[in-house]
Amino acid sequence: MFIEREALKRLTYQKYGDSPTIKSYTKWKLFEENSPLKLPTEAKGGEVPIKGHIVLSGSDVEFSLPGGVELSEGTLGLSQPEESRILGFHFYALRKTYRLRITRDLVEPLVIVSHLSANAFISHHISIEAENVRAPIIIYDLTKEGTKSLVVELKAKNAELEVLTVGRHSSLSHYLLRASLGGGTRVKAFTVISAGEMSHHREDYSLEGAKSELILRGMPIAIGSSVDYLTNVLQYGERSKSETRVHGFSYENGWTVHRGVAKVLESARNSSSGVISQVTIMDEGSLGVSVPMLEVDTGEIESAFHSSAVRQFDEDALFYLRSRGLDSDEAMSLFVHGIGEALSSHLERLRSKARSNVRELIEGLL
């Protein structure tokens, strides 16, 4: 799974160039300038603000696994270093991989924390297997300094999973969640990203089994920062269902991009699929890009839909706040930062309430 330096040099960041329909919105030059070829690939663990069952900080790792979760080493093989230069960097810097197997229902969330607070290029890699279980999972992706790459592989069969991903970045971050959903699996996922200097966040879901289902909600937020958020859903299984809804925000010269793909293959008869993407631009100088794409290869389809919107901040809401004595900058700052406060309060309620689960958080944010 690892890659040699010479093989790494031959890889490109993407297979398609900047064409009228396919464009790179990730500032790859920043990753090139802060790659594992130029930065140290080991770092001491820092002070992690969140407790977890698996805490990876720098090159350090701590485990305090709950009952019903087994630990081993290795990957599920859902990602390969030859796919792209950024994944090549990930595997080049990777020192160890960890594999978790959920063997029974979990009442409280399994919490995974990936953290970096040093000027280095650090890779973390976690694989999760779940079969015939119900489980909530929270993934914290925290990058304060340096460049961190986190890859999460997920394989589920006849399982019901709730996955919350929280990205909080100050510097450079690469994230890949790649999931294979077998028959009878239902996944409800919510992702919120507070972008850093450049956050490249990608989620790939393959609905391979009959009646597999995915509900995906995303909220990328860039305040004086940049995020390129990619969601890819491939449906192979009959009567599978997927629905992706993303609402991003950009503010203070922020750069928020969502590119969402949903593809229903010929084998996925009687399925439904949809992608709704919108980005709200809060002020002049900020960038918002929404690129949803839908492809259906079968004529036997229940429903298929997609929509895109890039809009300015609601002037009526701005007028209301200004009528309460705030100027324009104060009103928009209150609105954007209020989103973060609302998310934080939900997270605190989730962490402190006994026998809580991720469904409560996700449904409260829809």
C-alpha cells in the first residue's frame, strides 16, 4: 500500500485539466509547497481539545475503545496510492494503519480524532467494518498547523450507521472518506467543515447492495479561508436510494466550492437519486461555486433530480439585523459566526447527554 519516491513523482493531482466543464478548485500548489517531500513526516502529539476512543495526534496514537469494537492493523483496500498525487503523498508519509471492527450495536458514538499542531506532513488512516449492527460514529478532523491527510475507509453490510464528520482547520487539510455500502445498509451522514488555508474534503459512497440507502448533508464554511468539498455517489444496487444536500457559506474573501456527483448505473434498477447544491456568498470578494452532476444509466428509475444555486446573502435578513442597530459588517459577522455557535451547542449537547446519538444532532441541523 505504500509508495516509492520515484513512483510518486509520476503522479498528477487529477486526471482532468481545467476544461470548461471540469475545473480544479483546490489550490494544489499549496500542497506541493508543503508536501512530504519538503516537510518532516513525523511530529510529536499536541494538546488535543477533544477526547476520543481513538486519538491520532501527530505521530502519536491513543486508544480507549468501547466494548463491541475490535482493533487490528491494515486497511480495507478501498483507496490506492496510484490514484492521485495527493493520495500518493498520503501513503508516502503514512507510518501505520488501523482497522476497527464493530461487532455489536453501539449506544453512544464511537469517537475518532485526527489532530495535527506541528509544521509537518502527517498521514492518518482508519478503516471501519460494520455488519449487522447499528452504530453512531463521530470523526473530528483537526488541523492547526502543517499539512494533514486523513483517509477513512468504511465497509458496511446490513448495518444502520450515523456518521458525523467535523472538520476544523487552520492550515492545509486533505480528507477522504470512502465507503462501500452492502445490501440492507442505511447510512445517514452529516459533514460540517470550518475551512483552513486550503481544505480539500472528499466523500465517496458506493451503494453496492440492494436496498442500500444514503442520506448525506454537508455544510462547508469558509471565512477568510478555502474549501473544496467533493461528494461522489455511485449506485449499483437495485432499489438503492441516495440524497445529497449541501449548503455552503463563504465570507471575508472566503472560497467555498461544492462539486457533487450522483451516478445510477444500469444495474441499479428502480432506484432513486438526487443532488441539491447551494452556496451563499456573504459579501463582496468571496467566491461560491456549486457544481452538481447527475447521470442515470437505466430507464427503470424511481426518481432522479439535481439542482444548483449560488446566491447572495438574504437582504431581508440583513435589513432586520441592521434595524436592530448593527451595521452591515456586524450583521453578517453575527449571522456567519452564529452558524458556528449553533453547531457547537449541538455538539456539546451530544457529548454531554447520556445515551445520546448522532441522529439527534443530524436531525437538529437539517
